Amino acid sequence: MFRPVLAKMLPYTPGEQPAPGKCVKLNTNENPYPPPPAVIDAICSAAKGPLNRYPDPMANSFRIAAANALGLPGPEWILAGNGSDDILTILVRGFVGEGQRLRLPYPSYILYRTLADIQGAAWEQVPFQDGWKLPAAFGEADDDVRLVFLPNPNSPSGTIVSPAEVAKIAESLSCPLVVDEAYADFADTNCLDLVQKNDRIMVTRTLSKSYGLAGMRFGFLVAQPQVISELSKIKDSYNCDALAIAAATAAMGCSEWLAEICIKMNATRDRMATKLAEIGFDVTPSHANFVWCQHPTADHKAIYEFLKSNQILVRYMDFPTWGDGLRISVGTDDQIDACLMMIERAL
Amino acid sequence: MFRPVLAKMLPYTPGEQPAPGKCVKLNTNENPYPPPPAVIDAICSAAKGPLNRYPDPMANSFRIAAANALGLPGPEWILAGNGSDDILTILVRGFVGEGQRLRLPYPSYILYRTLADIQGAAWEQVPFQDGWKLPAAFGEADDDVRLVFLPNPNSPSGTIVSPAEVAKIAESLSCPLVVDEAYADFADTNCLDLVQKNDRIMVTRTLSKSYGLAGMRFGFLVAQPQVISELSKIKDSYNCDALAIAAATAAMGCSEWLAEICIKMNATRDRMATKLAEIGFDVTPSHANFVWCQHPTADHKAIYEFLKSNQILVRYMDFPTWGDGLRISVGTDDQIDACLMMIERAL
């Protein structure tokens, strides 16, 4: 009774989510710090508000605050989503029909493939070149390719493609390019400015990482108003709830908090990267809140298992034809010290 | 650059959502009363919890509580969603491919058609017969029809099809039958028991109506475990946020509150129905938290406009080939008195 595409597809498996407090959790790029206090206040206040009433379908209070915080021309450049996963789903449904194709770099975020599978669409992966550069093939026009995803900074590498290069890729493509900026708050550059110059460049953001709101589910799309308007047809009427809208609106007013938390986390990240290099890892320079590292001789899976048996969760990732390694999220300094100590023991 | 199906489709338009407190809102079947206090406490408590961590992908605390509250064999019979709209989307994506068809009765919930449109699928409407009975055509097997939706109680009519009749329809169909029980808490019967007897009968529920949690977005599906498991592949990994899971879990413990609120609202509904009949309306006997009424001579649109100009919002609905009328949600007794007084003035 199900669509045949479902039987064939493997479900996307998110990182392990053990019960809270049971371990040092460095496997899903969450923020180790709680969200801004103003956000928590906004939630409790909204909880005492008219929860019996449907929320604003377009989350306009958030859109106004976000346009202001990000320096966008207006709220009509923003589409709010129930996490950026919701936005990614809307994008795939908006641009890619059954039997058509989407493109992603490799290795990157596996979820794009799952979204194609669910849609009955195909996906093609373009491998990164040495030094995490994108080959010309990534920007090649192709009538069957209806959407291209570029996570930037990328996961698992934490590497970034410059806005100038992104603009060039978009120019050569014949379809929209979605720059998934889940980790952009930790980087020095982003592609927001490009959206105003090219209606086929779109940027997605999430509050799950830098804002410490993974539990809240809130993400958004930045695109030209006519694109936002058309994509709005696809979203659930009330895709964001009243509490999430209140929380996200409050978060947009916390730019100082955000700047401070990113400086703090990036300092921890750089310290972790230096130490990992000292103990023999090849560490990819990261612009995100995690570090990708590979050891020339040690068994990555064994290190992951040893850490796990000591209540430290990192992400072991194995990319066929490409290699495996460890992706370690930035935790508190204490958590990273504990993790590094255990890795040394494992070697 | 968009899929052609989008250009052709009309977006679903939810009922008007004016700024809170501006008017008597009887147009979207919300609960006029706030949710149970335990739910608000649960939200505030969860807001102070680990919001920086991803929520439980399957919302297991809710599933356990709901299975218990509803007398289901276990949590694996439940799929949680970001509102029942999320569940309806998952169902369409799970069963209906591009170019295939879904079936719905007419008049009923317009959203099913929108969901088919987004999917690039077709829809067919089977008109209710006199007395809101379903004709044999509604249960006719057809290889191209991949999913049948039956809102029960139905909107806008508030009428209900008996579980025995639902079982018979499901037997004759060649595809799954989704019984959308958004309003079932206000009715005397429901189809939960049928799910255990037939793996092609599924029931959807929402916390938006009876629990007074429209602002929260939480709905769920009851189906056999193998169906839940397959449909889980389609949902966003973290479709329900930590606050919604906490709220919904707490709500499942409020069965006494629920019983009382439904008795209270049904009393108001029946009083409204009696009065509307007294002043000349044909009132369809309702098993939901709204009443559908038609006046033999008065202009329904004009009544709606007059009410709106007096800060009372009801739903004017016009179903081509079938007729128009007013759908009035159950409000507080004071709100309904105000509405009835204004309707009398409008006549």
C-alpha cells in the first residue's frame, strides 16, 4: 500500500540522542550552552498567552525581527520553518519532481539524499577535490538537476566556500542553489548578500546550533520575495507554533549574546584542533562548531567505541570511497578536555 | 524554476487570524478555553530544561502517555506530528505518488485537496448524499486511488459516520482509509478500535481543538506498528519540539479536564443549535465543536459581513454545486450569546 520509493529507501538516522545528563554529548553539533535567558522568558510568557488560538501562519513577528537583525530589505525575504529540516523539505518539494534530480557535494549532509528519496527523485553527489575545493562539475548546468544544495560551512569538514565562489557556481547552474548556512554564525563570511543579487540563490539558517535552540525547532529561509511567496504554498499552514515564534523572535534581539557565544565556542574549537594536531591527527581547519579529524594510523571506529564506553559521544563517520574519521562537536572547555584526554588514552 | 504543479495550484487559506483580543473569534474551531494548567506548567518547566539539545525524534514520552490514555496496545501504535497537518502531509507522501489519486467526501476539509496538489497527485470528491450519508461510490475499490480521507466528525457539517459503517467502507476499498478524528473528543463514538482490526484503517487526532492547544501544534496518527514504522521514514527527524512533546505528554494525563471541557462545550453547542433553529435556520445536528447552519432565505455572506463589522468572526463557506452557509465555532456562553444576538439583528 506504500509508495514503492519508501520500500527502497533507507531512513535518515540522526546522531544518537541518549537520555539527558548521561554522557558528554559531542556528536550532533548542539550548543553546549543554554539559549539566551530572554528566549526562555519569552517561551514562559507565551505559554501563558492564548495557546488555544492558532499561531500566526507566517510568523511575522519573527520575520520582522530577523530582517532587522540580518539587515535584509524586509520580512517578505524570509520564510520561517519548523527547524531548517522543514525548510529543506519545502525546498525539495518546491523544485524537484518525481524522477528529477538534486545535486549535493560529497561528503556532506546525508539528509539531502533522504529528502530526494522521499520525493521519488534522484540525487547526484559531486566529490570535493583535495583541500575541500569544489570541482567545475558542481556548477555544471543540467536540465534534469532541479536543485543544488551546498552546506556552507560544510559538515563533516567544517570547511567553507567563499561567497565569490558561491556566486560563480550559481551563475553557471541552470537551477536554484541553496546555501545551507546552519553553521554560518561560527564563520567569518556568509552568503546573505548574494540573495539580493540573484533570485536563484537561497540561504537557509537554523537556531539549533549557534542559538542553543535545537530542542525548539526553528529554522528559516532567506530568498527573494517572489520565491518566498511561491514556497509558502507548500508549507503546513501553521508550521511554526506560538512558543517557537516567540522564542525565535526574542532570539533575534540577542545579537550580543550570539557574538559572545560564538567567540567562546570558536576559541574552544581552535584549542581542540591544535591539541588534536599535536597528538597526531590530521585536522581540517573548521569554520563551524565541530572539528573533523583523521588519524593516519589509528582505528577511528575503535576510538569512537572507546570514548562511548567512557560516556563520551562523538560522531564516527564513514564515507564510502572517501574514508572515515571523527567529527567532534565543540563542547564546554571541560567537556573537550575530558574528550581529548580519553582520545589520548585510546591511541 | 518551480515544479509546474505549484504554478497551477491555489494555496490553502486557513481561517482569518486577527490579532488576539480584537474580536470574538468563532471561525476556526479553536477551544475558547485555555489548555489544562498542567500543560502550561510542563511547558515552562521544559523551557528551563536542556533546550540546547535535540528532542526525542519519536516523542516517546508522549507515545507512552497517549497509548495509556487511549487504551492502545503500546506506544508503537502512535506517530507524533507537528500538528495533525504534519501527519496528513506524511500520509499523502507515504501513499500517493505523482499522478495518483486520493479521495475525499464533499463538502469536507479542503486541505486534503491542497496536499494532493502539492504532491502532484489528483483528487476526487464524492458528494455526501442527503442527510450527510456516504454513497457506495465512496468505498469503491480503484487501483488509482491510493488514499481515502474521511473527516469524522466531518467539517463543515459536524456529522458523523458510525464505526460500523467506517469498517464497511474500509473493507471495500483497495487502499488505506484515514479517519481524521480532529473533532472526535466532542462525539460519542470514534474509530480507534477499528485500527487494531484492519491495518488499512488509520486514525488522526489533534490537540488543537479539544485540548485548547492550537497554538502548540501537536497531532498524532494511530495505526498498526508496521505502518507507523514505514511512515516514520518520511517525517522530519525532529518534527516535534521538546516543549510540544512535554505539553502533549502532560495533556494525556488530563482526561478529567478533557471530559469536563467537552461536556461544557457540547452544552453550549446544543444551546446554540436550538436557538439558531428557533430563529429560522436549518441546523445540522453536530458532533463537533461547531455548528453548520443555513437559512432558507437570508443571505449568508451578508450575515457573515454584518457579524464581522461587529467584531464577531464566523466562517462563511461556499461549496460550489452544493451551497453556502455559516460554520460557527463553539465559544464561551457569552460569546455565543453575543453572536446569536447579532445574527438576529442581521436577519
